[in-house]
Amino acid sequence: MSEPKYSFDPEKLSYDRITLTPRQKFFKFLKGAALLVSVSLLFVVVLSALFDTPGEKIQKRENKQLLYQYELLSKKVESMEHSMDEIQQHDDNIYRHIFGIDPIPESKRMAGAGGSNPYKDLEQYSKSELLIETSKKIDNLARRMVVQTESYDNIMKLVEDKEKFLASIPAISPIADRNLRRFASGYGYRIHPIYRTLKMHKGIDLTAPTGTKVYATGGGKVISAGYAAGGYGIKVIIDHGYGYKTLYAHLNKTTVKPGKRVARGDVIGEVGSTGRSTAPHLHYEVRKNDQTENPVNYYYTDLTPEEYEDMINVSSQMTMSFD
């Protein structure tokens, strides 16, 4: 209970006890309550400024951890971008160069990077700059990966086609005996054995005993097999694809029929002297886009460098052909 209060009356020279009316008591109470609330609010504000609440501490800790994870993610993305740069360089400067195709333009690798702002929704967050920058890197990396995957798919198709190409084109000697003494006449202008005039010899003549096996020099499809007019006698023509054909003439007999598919090294006939021929031998031609080429240029998998050089020297000598 509060102590009573008094006031001094100078006229009476005495102290009178102060008695408050109910209204005065009410306003006094309100004044005290307002003062208490003001002090309490001030105390709360000061405490909030100086100290974090448990919830704020948890939130700050989570934000700090989240920021750390974003930084780690950004570093990982940068590392992946560096790896992608190396992959692109290998693709442009090695793989595509091997197959003679142009590097992928940078504009194609970065296709889809422009247009409206796709990151507008991220601008509302407190760490919007970090979120937007990381999102841009990831999207850019995803675009580059799509383009690179398409590039590798195309290269794999080229590899498969290259393997088929290498298995198809002429690349070996049509007879097993590579003794250069059997190389009777080369490609180019030679003296015709019958007419004794200088005439273009469109293939090479390889001498061998009648019955010697003749091999397909590359994979392909037999488009002609049998006797033909014009001096070739019994002949075989193989279409290797890619514009290449080979002809084997003056055979004793054939072992294949038109329409048969053959692989390099398959037996297609035997050496003979049919048609316009002066002795048993094989007349062998290589045609590219229906134009004859020097067959010795297609021996690269069947001779050592020294043997190939000797064959070039022998084939270049001006001799009489056998047909």
C-alpha cells in the first residue's frame, strides 16, 4: 500500500492530506502504464539492436551456409566451363580437322543466349546477383553441352562412314605374289604389243601363271563378271562405292557373279590370257568417278615404303604392255 501524501496550506499553516478523485486516480494509472510500456519498448529495441533472437541466429546461420554453397556451386560451374572449353578445342582442332569439316561457329554454340530476360523472377531475392549470375553460367553450359553432343554424334557417323570407306577403296595387290619381276607394264602411254604404236595404257599388267588367284582389292559389289568384247576377255568389275571401281581383265575364269558382295581379299577369279593378250597376265585398273587412275597409288596397305618406291620406279619405265 502506498504512503499517504500531504500538501502544505500557508494560510492555515498546516499540512492537509491529499485525497485523489477516481478520475485523477485513473489518469495517474494511465500515465504510469504509458511510461512502463515506453520503457519496455525502448528496452526491447535496444536488445534487438545489440543481440539476435534465436530465430534470427538460425536464419543468419542458414543464410551464411547457403551463400557458401552457392560459392562452391559457382566454382564447380567454372571448372566445368573450363573442361568444356578444352573439349570444344579438341573437337574443332583435332576431331573435325581429321575429317576435313569446319569448326562449329561460336554463334551456333551460343545460340539461344539472347531474347527476353529469363531471370526476372530471381531479382526479388536478397542475393539476386549471385543467383542470376550462377543461373546464367548453368544455362550457358547446358546450351554448349547440347551443341557438343550433336557435334560428337555427327563425328561418330563420320567415323563409321570412314571405316566403311577405308574397307571399300582399293588398297592391296590383286595377286598375292608381290615379286616386282611380275610387274610387266605400268600406267600411262606404252607401246601396244599388237599394233606397235604408242597408246594409253589405262591400268597395270601383272604377269603370273595361268590359274593364279586374283583377289578383290577392296570391298564392294560385283557389277560385271564374264566375257566382254573390246579386248578385255573375261573380266570382273567391282563397284566399291564412293566413286571407285576396279577392273580385272584377261582372266582364265571368274569365281563370282554380278550382284555378289565381296570383301577385300576375296578370290574373284584366276589369271589367264583371254581377249587381246599376248601372255598370261592380269590387267588391273582403278577408276575414280569413271576416270582411270594409276593403280600403284592404291597399294598403300600392301607394300613396305621400300617396295612401294621400287614399284613406282618399275611402273614408270617405258615398256611394252601385254594387252
